[in-house]
Amino acid sequence: MNDFSFSKKERLLLTKDFQIVYQNKKWASNEYLSLYFLYKKEIGKRIGFSIKKKIGKAVTRNKIKRILREIYRLNKYKIKNNFDFVITVRKVFPIISYKCIEPYFLELFKKVNLLDKNG
């Protein structure tokens, strides 16, 4: 059975953690999202989300973040362990919904071969 929780241990919260992932310079992007990732020796994975103010007002940015967190929470069992991830939004989605954003989210992980074969 899969664990669909999203605890604080699974989140990148500190600015220095984001900086370390960005400095690693391993990334992939598509039209709407960018994925930065860093391999680590500790077991587990952590993820953080970054959305610039040019994307929209706080309500829009928070809605996108909530949807991204939900997509990650429901698909995290498919994503490989031992990585830190940062997802950044490059431009506004035409329709801000789970169904619109999920394909772009999963495409990034496929692009860099970070989806488990059994997931």
C-alpha cells in the first residue's frame, strides 16, 4: 500500500537547501515547469516549489503550489528516492487545474529518467 501523506520531512523548507539544489546545475524543463534535482546519499526524497511573482498574484501562485503539492503527493511513489527536487513555474498555465498541470509535471521526471520502472 502506498503512503499518500506529505510530511515536513519530505519538503525543502530552507533557502540554503534550495540554493544547494540550484547550484548542482542538473535540470530539465518544459513549456511551463523546470525541475532542478540533486542526488544525495540519505534515503528519501524532498521537494520544494518556487513560483515567481511575475506568474500572478498570491492567490494564483498559492493555487498552483497547492496543485503541484497534490500532484507530487499522489505520484511520489513513482519517483526515484535519494534526490532533492525543486520545481519552478516558468509561465502561467492556460487553465490552472490538476488535469492541466499533471502531464507537464510527470513529463519532467520522465525526461531525466527519474521515474521508477515499477511506478
